[in-house]
Amino acid sequence: MRNKRSPRKLGKKLEYIRRNLGYSLDEMALAVGQTGVSKRARVYEWENGIRQPGLLQILAYAKLVDISTDTLLDDSVKINIEKDK
């Protein structure tokens, strides 16, 4: 069951970042420090709201596209990434 306090748009924002960067699930997993056999599945689960990423992964996503973690976690803030990043 989903925690009512968790960001509801986080998964879609993470997917937006990955697609904007042109990364596969595997490439995104490596870029945010996720390793192991299930790394691809983890990114899929984050993007689809099955699991929440850890704080280090959220920070890694934010750093990849030079945005604040607040932008990722606050549902009221829209994500805007320049295409050339």
C-alpha cells in the first residue's frame, strides 16, 4: 500500500529524466549507482511507483540534470530540463 505522504509524481519525474537523457533502464541504473542483477528492475519499479528510490539515488538523479531534490519530491513543482544537458 502506498504511503499517502510519498510523492505521487516522483516516478513520472524519474522516467522523464531518464527519457530526456536518452538512457536505457540499465544505463540509468548505473548512472545513479544502482548495481547488481536487479538494477534494471529497480529503475522500472521506481518509475512505476512500485518502490521508492533511496535518498542517494534521488540525489544522483537531481545531480544528473542539475535540479534540486525538492523539484523531484514536491508534487506541486514541475520538472523542466533543458534538452542540451
